[in-house]
Amino acid sequence: MTKAPQRRRGGMNLTQASLSRPASNRVRIPVKPPIVDGALAEPPATMKILLAEDSAVYRQLISGHLNDWGFDLVVAKDGEEAWTCLQAPDAPRLALLDWVLPQVEGIELCRRIRQAGAGTHYTYIVLLTGKDGENDLLEGMQAGADDYLVKPFNPLELKARLLAGKRILDLHQELVNGRESLRIAATYDFLTLLLNRGEILALLDRELNRGMREITPVGIILADIDHFKNVNDSLGHLAGDIVLKEVANRLKSDLRIYDGVGRYGGEEFLMILPGCDLPTTIRRAEDIRQLVAATEITTAEGTIRATVSMGVTSTQHPKTANMESLLNEADVALYRAKENGRDRVEGCVPEAASFIFHERPIL
């Protein structure tokens, strides 16, 4: 192959390595016929094309045109070489395949490409052949070809087919990008870029189920920015947004790759620490609390030192039954942190959490 939000209440240095099992176990052709002057003069935006052709004459002819038109070209002399090229992470998305190729024929390559599945990238295939029967055309299209060009062909016709293929691939990419944008909008909080409430709760549910299967604990931290209403009242909502984003960045800055953090509501954040029992989760929460308070946050209206209060629980005690009870335990512990002066971590006291269900005032 040649490469041609919701409730409000009133206010992290992680030095530990992984505190549980490793992440891997847990839970991306210079010879040209005469043509009309200027007819092929406008090169398209760069696109990589695979040319699979066993004829040296056609390789030279087509390569010359593609280079002149501004395409990046990868040339394969047989079907096996072409298939290897198409398996690469940066494989060409547009392929010119001769029908008759050594080792693996072009028609079989079409079938392999379609059977392999498109994923997020679609391969547009133009089948080149000397066969011009209607049955041949039908067979090629049924095998997965997008277009069909009979040799010998006019360079203008070849360029027209390539431009059509490029346009379809560009439209496909726009659809993929649009779908990804919708997925991000449905999954992440637009301000902090953390998981939104629905997604962090879904992650918690998955980790609780995993912990039950593997008999491992799951640590939970509920954090709330202290006196956040005062920030909005004194510095304004734009400054409040900056504080939210910076606190969010500090919360996630040293989490392990398989830990989770999301915006639970308003100025509250939920963190999930798989494999961490209650003492370990409390220790990690204290590290995170110190990191948040370590440096002031600068806004256009002035600087502010943000602090967080944290309530901590873990699945590793007999009173815990389900996600609702765990969140209640963390919530009660968080309320206790607020009552005890804020900017502190409080762990779950199961006996208290089992009986305390109350509405708390907005602080």
C-alpha cells in the first residue's frame, strides 16, 4: 500500500491513587485524455480516497486526475491490501474499487464493508468495471456499492461521481455531528459541563447494581456551595455562573476516570466513587473540600473564596437499601454539615438517616 438544578442551601487536593480495583476492571496518472480547458480546474476540499486497481495504466491515469483535483490518495494493488487499508482508524471514507482484483474482488470488498457496519463513519463506494450489463449494475449495487462507473470513462464523469460522493459524506457527517450535539445536550449540564441530574442518577443506579453483583461498596458525596445566594445577590448572576463552573472544575479535577460527578440541582453536586467504603469516601471528600477552598475565584465583579459543605455515605453498611435511601443519608449528612458551621464534611449516621425525612429551608 502506498500513501499517495433545584434546591438551594447556604457553602478539593486528591493525592491518593486509585482506592479500589483498577479502572480496567470497572466500570473514542499523468497520462490524461484531452479535456475542455478549466472544466476540472476547481479542486474540492481535501478528502482521502482509496483507489484499488490492479491495472498499472488505470492506476497512473486515475491517480493523476485525483492528485490534480486536490484529493489525498491511497493506492492498493489488490483486494487484500485495500481491505487492510479500510480497517485503519483513519481509513479513507471514499473508495474507488475495481471489480476484478487479485485475492479479494471489488464486489466482495463491497460486501465486507457493508457487513462490517458503518458505525459513525460511512464509506462511499464507487465500483469501477468493464462490465456494462444491467445485471452487473444490479449486482454491484446489491453488494453495497453507491455508484458504478464503466471503463473507459470520461474524467469529467469520474469527477462528477466523486463530488457527489463527497457531498453525501459531508451530509452524513453533519447528521452525525447533529446527533452528537443532541446527545450532549441531553446528557450534560450546559453551564458546568458535568453530567446533568438525570444522567448522574442513572450512573448511580448502574454503579449500585454493579456493586451488588461484585460485592463492592459505592461511595456517595453530596456537595453544596456555601452561601451561594449571597454570591448572586452581591456579585450578580454572571459571577455566580463563574463560581459554579469553577467549583465544578475543581470537583472533577482529580477524580478517577471511573468516578462520576454531576450537577444534582442548583448549587448542589453529586459524586459517585465506586469501590470506596465510608471511611475512604469521607477521606476523599475532605481532600476535595480543601481543593475547592484552596484558592479564590476571580470574576469580573471581584474575587470570592467558595467553600462547600459535604454529606457522605456508602453502601457498605446494613441500613442501606436502595438509591433513594442512600441519597437521603447523604442529604441528612449534608444538612448536618450546614448546621455545624459549613465548609466541612459529615459522614452518614445510619440511625439518624433512617428516621429523618424533612424539608430544609433555602440557605
